[in-house]
Amino acid sequence: MDFELKLDAASVVLRGPFAPEKFHPGWFTANGLINPDAMKDCKVEIISPDISGFLFEWVRFDVQKDRFAFQIKDTAAFSELLQDLVVGTLELAENTQVRTMGINRDMHFLASSLEKYHAIGDALAPKDVWQKLGLDKLGLRSMIMESKREAPPGHIWTKLEASEIFGKEAGIRLDINNHYENQEKNAENIIAIIKDRWKSDIDRSLKIAESLLGLA
Amino acid sequence: MSYDTTLAVDFAEESADSSLKKELEQFASPVYESRVFEPDSTLETYVQTKESPPFSPVLSKTDEILPQKINRYMPKGAKLKPESRFIALRKWEGVVVEVENDVCLARIRDLMREDEAEEEITFPIDELSKSDRPLVAKGSLFIWLIGYSDKANGQRIRESCFIFRRLPSWKQDEIDKIKRESRPLADLLNDEEKTLLRP
């Protein structure tokens, strides 16, 4: 195996406005969105009118006045539960406006060798163009490829960069952002998109990553 | 006209343009306070109005998982990522078919090997966490996971767990809509079949 998936996180980012102080651990358990047993493992970082940050064993919440993020770190296990959580939150938080949404999958792959690691950069960003400029010791640090989507409006960003979680070992991070614009700003539209496209977005994100790493 | 400068500063922090960052910072302190200012040519590219049309690259970004703003509020030494993790080896989606004598009969579908046929399983309700037990009913959906649970202390435990899905309940207007839409189909049934319908 040339690349091993070591960290497979996913997140949903909503752009609001939101009221951060409304969203605290008790709100999620009282409304049946999170198992009440999970409260014993809940870690609260901050709850204030400006920002709320807390995490349960499997999901993390960051709520700001203009941004609501749900994050899991084990996508293969908890993807469907994250979907339920976001849909449930939007259905219960009445009159919530959502301008945009991202369904994201953030993957870190450990490379089996430095050669395999460099092969990805060489395939996606050939160095000869740069060498002609007199530059040497070249290496791809980061790139984003955008694919626009007409309906529902938005885009897919595929961000590839050197992973920094492996210390001295070489790794590649692939962060796929499935971005949706919501001109009507109504939460119902976002809920419909999640129900319709969740599985395909999550699955396709992994396929994109595996296909790109297959270039090595 | 109102501008959200805090996001623009974040954008500048991500870029290598330190002069832009410095220029923006004077408009964005403290972190969460938005200021009102007149646009100039340097900033126009980066700062979008709140009334901007939908495709505003700064205000609509949805790709960042952990914004730098969070770090400023974190207690010293606190970790941003949860410490334990679960590595799924097998995963099924199930639906409860019947519950009898505290035993569930369920139909399951393998989510990791989608070409596998559906299977039926039984499991005692005792397998579930206490707070999940009230969710068990005919038609309930659940995820069955088998995998490694890596604990913060480095311990790895092989676990099997059933997690019942906490789907939002149906709203009355949704129920009414479904009833309205299904009425023409119900009219196709004969009298005997209609007696089997729920009110």
C-alpha cells in the first residue's frame, strides 16, 4: 500500500447568522440529537454570546455568530450520525438562515516512501516549467482545484497539500470541500441538499483522494 | 456600508501578504467586532459586503475545519482534537423488524461491502446503552459497528456497538402532506384492504 489513510475527518460548515449561546451540550441532549449518556464525556471549551466550542466523544461543535461547524474524526464510522445531527439541528433551530454550506472530508495519508510522496507532486505539478525559471529543489506544498457545480449552485474544492501530522514521515492531506450556495437562505433547502447528496459527497471525496494518490 | 473585516483578516493571515494583513488588522480589533469603513482600492479585492451576491469568496467559505479564531479562545495547553478514536472494520445499517421479549429482530445491510445480500440478525436489547433503549421500535434505524476503539492512554479495544439513529421526528405538516398525497392511492384499495389502513 503506497498511501495509508491515517486520519479521516469530516465536517459540515454552515454560514449563518447564528446565536452561539443557544447551542450548548444540554440543548443537543435535551432535544434528543445526542445520546444523553455522552454528557459524561463532554468537554466544554467555551460557551459565550460570541462563540461556543465543545466536544463529545465522536463529534465536535464550533459555533460562531456567522459560522456553525460540526466535525467528526472517524468518518467511516460516524458519517450517518453526523448527517442526522446536522439535519436535526436545522429542523429544531427554527427560522435559522443558512447562506452557504460545506460538506467536507479531510483525509491524511501516510506515504510508504519519500519517492511515492514526491511522485504525487510531480504528477500534479510538473517541475520543468519552474526549472526553466532557474528554480531548483522544487516541491509542491499546496494546490486547490475547483470544479463548479450549476445545480445546486456551488463547487467542489479539492485541496492537496503536505500533511503536517506525521512529524518527520511524509504524508499527504486531501481536503475536499463540497460547497453549496443557498440563495433563498432557508434551512429547508439545505436540509434537502443534505438528504439528497450526503452519501454521494462523502463517498466521492474518498474516491477523488484515492484516484489522485493512485497517480504515484 | 458595513464590511466584515474579521474574515478578511483571516484570509490575509492565510496568504503571505503581510502588508495586507497589517492594513486589515487596524479595522478588525477586537476579533469579533465588525467595523464600518469606506472601501479603498487595496481592500476591495478581499473584503466583501454583507449584502454581496452569493458568490463572495471570503464570507461564504465553508472549507475550514478549525479557524484560527478558535485558538485565541482556547485555554493554554488545551487540545483541539478529541483524543480517542474509533476505527471501523465492519459497518452495517439496520432496521428493526420486530421486538419481542427484549430481543430485537433486525434486517441489516453491509455498508462496507455493498454487494453483500441483506441479512437478518437478532440481538438482546441489553446490548444497547440505556439511553438508546427507548429508541427501539419496529422500523427504527441503527448503525452496527465493529472496530477498534483507540483510547487516549494508547489502549486499543475491539468493540461491537449498536447506535440507534436519532432522526428528527416527523412534523405534523409533513404527516398531513404525505396523507394528502397518498389519498389517491388509498382510493384504489378495496373495502377490505382499507380496513387494514391506520387511521
